Amino acid sequence: MKTAAAAGALAATGCNSETASETRPNIVLIMADDMGFSDIGCYGGEVETPAIDSLAAEGLRFRQFYNTARCCPTRAALMTGLYPHQAGVGHMMTPYFKDGELIPSYQGELSDNCVTIAEALKPAGYTTLMSGKWHVVPAEGSEPSRPVVGKKNWPRQRGFDRFFGTIHGAGSFYNPPSLTLDNDPIEPDSDDFYYTTEIGRHAEQFVEEAPRDSPFFLYMPFTSPHWPLHALDEDIAQYTGRYDAGWDELRRERHERMTQMDLVREEWEITDRDPSVPPWEDAPNKEWEARRMEVYAAQISAMDRAIGGVVDKLKQIDAFDNTLILFLADNGGCAEILSTRSGGLHIPSVTRDGTAVKVGNDPQEMPGQADDYQSYGTPWANASNTPFRLYKHWVHEGGISSPLIAHWPKGLKTAGEWTDEPSHLIDIMATCVDVGGASYPTERQGAVVTPVEGRSLKAHFDGRTPVPERTIYWEHEGNRAVRQGKWKIVSKWSEPESVRWELYDMEADRTEMHDLASEQPERVNEMGAAWQIWADRVGVIEWRSWDGAA
């Protein structure tokens, strides 16, 4: 792998040569799956997350950090420092064609013209480790619309020295599909196997085994709390009765805490309850509804415990103080409703012991066990995303807003503070290259590498003057947005001739309650034109305009 001259690459990412020393930090990058903005304690939630909250109390929290609104596009952007279309994952893991030709920005796996964080850090001497969900290439046999793609984009082939986890995007926590160790498919190795716990256990093992004379990079993407609602009985028990007051009261409680901790402003109106959701007092099946949220919260607590185990391991090997830990989420709360269909890797027909799986959000079945397959649905996703509106898939604030916590005792001068700088997943690559003293590659296996889009967040760690204003863009399933300073334009997908931009002042109205588009048409047109230039540059295709899949 050829690299650019160190000075040029470091300048491009905001790096400086002082980081390329023997004090370079270990880097631990942790991601939750389908977790709402307000779920964890340090962002206003009631869910018990002591490990994450401790990192936040001693770290830097971002109020305005953004993802891409969906699982695999987020993973592609996070790993490469590019917008997902540039990395080949403009939608999901299905390849799309136009006029018989594969659309490179929608090929459904990582492009040959990008590098992962692991590939960027390895030449700088980092040991590269991963434990968790990959989901930037189809698992073999999971996409009937394409031929088997092989392993060229699996973690070991994309720069990681060790890998435990799943190639596929979702599945049972007791028997996850496409479970892999390094390059080899494996099966759960115990009767009490629980995927969240095993992600933490293998991460601890990899850290323990890593050489002590060089830094390591650990990528730890959980599947928690993505559906199905699977949690351990002891974790569910701690939330028994906690949600009996319902989603309206939960939203009110969270909003009050978020305001008190100065995470949201009092003048921002909390969004209305989703119109498809009844008031709690009118909701049927209250016991079942409360149970759904109890299991969801239990999934997050299990993740927090696994994170705590890794933190303890770092302290045990005397590596904690010089480890940069980053925690974020891949999209907003997920309002998806599971139906009774089954089949494929996502939804198996039977459990490990052969018991038939009951699929669908059935109020007659209390979720949590291996033989049921449910989601927590729109009502609780609405609460998870307090105070914002909409969800995973959409690029209004509820779909793209993520916690970001940065913790680094030896390198963080802003411990215990918040930052308002609008930042994005594309910044994580640049940050890792910066603090790791690495050079961003210009070539990979003979292919030209697309220049990194993000910029380093290290200035915020140092407490330096914020970097100049910039523009950030989104597109997913035809949902579009632009963030430029305090202004945001956003639209939900509709037929091209009826697409309409909304305009919001994010300083005065981050909950997107007061559309100013009719008052400032020139600003809307200017930002909309900028979005189109970006879309053409990165390879966005009008949603549903392609011929189809292979």
C-alpha cells in the first residue's frame, strides 16, 4: 500500500507530527445499533449505563454529532471517512443496476477505492482488532440477487489482524447468523451464549493478547439494541415496572432531564407524539407494551456491561489513560414493525434447540426469549428519539442524531465538557489518522483511493478554537438533508416532481417544528443547489430510478 507524503496527508486531516510519537494512544471505537439519542443516562435516559456514563463524565460529549440514518451506510462511512455512496454502500447490501451496468455507488459492498481505518492505521504500527457486527458486505447466501461475493471485503481482508463477530446485519442474539472467528464460520460454543456478552469477551481477549510495545485499534460494533428483543432474564428483571407509566410520561421525563443537563434548550419545543401512536391511557395491551421497552432497555444494559469489561481490561494492563475511547450510535431509534414473515438469515424458522420461532409483534407473546422475534415499534422509538421526530431511515434529527463520547485521560483537555460543533461519522477516520500519527493512503492494491471527506476532531479534544464552518450532506432512500452552519434543509422522499425542502434554524429550533422555507426561498434554493452538486459528485442516484438488482 502506497501512502502520500506524511506532511501532506497529515495536513489534509488536521494532523500534526507531534502525534507520531511513542505516546500514540490506543483507539477503541464502540458503536451501538439502532439506539435512540436519549436512551443512555448521560444523554438524558433512564436506562442504567454506568460504564458509558463514567466515560462521559470524564470525557467530551458532542451535542450535534450525526450518522447516516441506517446501519450499513453508517458502517461504510465510519470505516472509510467517506460518504456511504463513495464507499459503495449508497443503500444496503443489494447491488443496483442501470442500463445493465452496476452502479458503483450502490454496489452493496465496500469499494476498491476506499480504505478502512484498520488499513490506514496498520502501516503506522497499530495492531488492529474487531469484535462485533461488520455489515459492509453481504454474508454468503444472504443476497439471492447477486452471485456469492467471497471474502475480499471481510474484516481480515480489510486490515484487521483479529476478528470475532457477524458478517450479516441482524439476527438472533442466542444464535447469530454468519458468526465468524477471523475468516472461519463458527457456531455458538456454549448453551448460555449471548452475542452482546461474547462481543465484550472477545474484545477483552484480543486486547489482552495484543503486543504491549505498539498501540492497538479496537473496533467494537454491537448489535444491541437492534431487534429482535432478546435479553437475559436478570437484565430484564431490573426494569420490571419501570415503563408502566407509558411512552408519554417517558418522553416528558427524558425531555426534562435533557433540558436540566443543558443537552437541549428550553426554547426547543418537544415534538408531538407520533400521529400513529395513541396516548398511553388509550393504548391496549399495556403489560406487553411495557415489556417491550423493558427488554430493549435490558439490551442496552448488557452492552454497557460489556463495555465496562473492556474498560476494566484496559485498566488491568495499564492502558486506560492513553486510550482514546469513542462511543456512538449508527442511527436513531428504529420504528420498524416486525410482521409474521420469516426466512433468510435475519429471521430463522427455529432456535438452536429446534423450537419454532414465533415471528411478529404479538401481544400474546412476551418478548425476550430465543423463540420469539419482536421489535419495540414506533411508540417506544418515538420516546428513544426524544425530543426529535422521525426515526432510522429518515434524515430529520430523529434519524441522524447520535451521542458521541470521547474519553482519553492523557490527551483530552476538555474532560467533563460538551461541544456544539456539528460533526459526522466521516470525521472518525480523520481523527484516528490524526491521533495515530498515520498517513492517509492514496492507493490500495493498485486502485486510487478517494480522498477522505471528514476532518479530525482532535481540535475539540485540545480545547482549541473550533475549525471553520463547513457543509454536511445526507441522502438515504431519497431522504435528503444539508447542514450548513446553523441552517438545515431536509426533505422526506416523494416522487421527484413533488420533492419539497424544509428549512430550519438549528440554533432556535433543532426539533424542526417551524419550517422557514417559505420565508427564505433564496437560502433554500442555494442550499438545494449545493446538495445537488454534492449528490452528483458522490454518486447519488434518484431513489428507485434504477433498473433493479442483479
